[in-house]
Amino acid sequence: MDTAHELSRSLGEDPAENKNPEPDRAGDSEVVGYRIHSEVRNALKKEAQTASDVTYASELVESVMQAYAGGNQIESKVTARLDRIQNFVASQTSAKDAVPRRTESIIEAVTPSRFTLDDFNEAVDEEAAGISSGEYAQKEYLPRVLEQTGYTYHPNQPTLFVPISEVDLSEQDLRDKPPVLRDEDDMREIILEGFLESVGTGNQYTVATAAATLGEGVTHRTVRNKFEEISSHNTDIKYNREDDYLYPLSKEMKSIADRHKEPDIF
């Protein structure tokens, strides 16, 4: 009770509210005699000497009897005050503060061993209060978890995440990178890689082809925007807007594609 009162005062509540209510003496009353064990009586006398809200030990006894007869008002009062304290703390805790807490909870659940995407989803559901597994949690928290732990996706098992020290990063193919981990640069590089391969084979690299490579959730509109971006930044690549495909403008580009080299084309 004292701790609850101290916390409530720190939140600006009226100290007067912390005092126990005076017994209600309205109506008929009756003087009663009572017997108290000597050790209890001595303790009451000692408490009355130091208490700020009573003068005599009998007042303490009266307060106890009143609380007993009227129900545990003190307990309910403290419970209500603790609820207000909890609500105040919750109101001061923003979503921004929740992100690092959830991230740390997920990390503790899935590391230090290897973990899969299913393991991550389970950790979100069981450890990250306020959110559930799904696309949002994966996009918002999986990159944070990997960055803070120094993990990455496995080259041969994209839904398996391992410490970077355990894999050869040169073996990773961005096309195998889980879509929730891709950023704008990744999407552009995937499109460029597919475009170069198409140049080497003589096939048209269309919006539909790029969208299929990027996978579910990527719209043709998104790909068209990327095609526009790539062609506007490179004079050797053009975008046929009518037929929705990229094509090389120079023989040098074709030569580079035939040799399967990775040019600095963006």
C-alpha cells in the first residue's frame, strides 16, 4: 500500500487521497469491549506512537474493525490506484518504444542458433506483445533482427537464417532473397540481372517477365516504374513503353551480356 501511494504521488495525485477514510460514525453506535493478546496490544501501542493519523491505540483498533466490517476498502483502493498507475505508464509508452522491446524479445527467442522463417513467426506470436505473425511483422521486424544479430539468409535455403560468418555472401542470389527483406536497390539489381541475361539469349525482357521473377506481391505498375527509373539513368538501356520491355541501345551492352560480366550500368 505504501509503495502504491508513493508511486501515485510521483504521478501528481493528491496526497490526501492516500489517507485511509475515517470510520463512518453516523447512526446508532454501541460501545463494545474487546480482548486483545498482550503482544498485539503492545504492537498497537507502539504503532500509535509513530503513526501520523492516529493518537491512541484504540483508534487503530477501531479502524481495523471498521475495515473488517465494511469490507476491505483499503485493498480495493490500492487496486484502483495501481490500475491508474498502469494506465498512466501504458499511455506514456509509445509505439516507437515498443519496437526495440519487441525486436529484443524476438532475438532472445530465435538466437543464438540458426532459425527459420517459421521460427521467427512463432517468436512473434509468443514473445512480441501487441503484434502477430504475418507480412507486417516480417517487413517491420525481420530486417531489424537480422541486422542486430549479424544474420543473413542461407544461399541454398532462403527461409533459413544463419550467422554471416557461416556463409559465402558471394553465393547469394538476390532473386532468392526473401521478398520481405528486399529494398528498392535489390529490386533494381534483380531487374538488371534479368535484363542482362535476356540480352545474352536474345529474348525480350518484359514487364511480365520481371514481375514473375520478383514474385508474388509485385505489380506490373511497380515494375514499370523500375523500368522507367533504369532507362532514365542509363543511356544504353531503353524502355519500350508501348510493348512493355527493356532493350539495349548499344552493341557494347550486348557484348557485356554475352560475356556474362556484371557492368556498372546503374
